[in-house]
Amino acid sequence: MTSLGVHSEVGKLRQVIVLRDVKRRSADEVRQALSLSPEEERSRRHRARGIVRAQLERYVEGTVRDHER
């Protein structure tokens, strides 16, 4: 996948998580806003949350290590 393709995919994932978890929209509202099927919405939400979870884990681990010094 090209760099542009990666950025495009990340943008699609970001849209779902912002609408669902930040703006607190329902799954139906997200699907309508982004023209997604139920499966696409669930898949993107799952992938996006996984990315956020991994980033938070790395951040927290780094913060803990910094405080242990």
C-alpha cells in the first residue's frame, strides 16, 4: 500500500472513531453519515479502537518508565 493509501485508510478509521466515541453518534448515524454497511462500520470501529488502544498502551508504558527513573 502506498503512503497515500495508508493515510486514506487511517482517515477512514479516524472518521468512525470520532463519530462513535467522541461525538457519541449511534452506529446507524455513523453508517448513514459515511455510507457504510453494518459490517464495514463494525470492522472500521474495531480496527480504529485497536489502533488507539495500542497507542495508549505505548504511551502509558513510556510514562511509567519515565517516572521510574
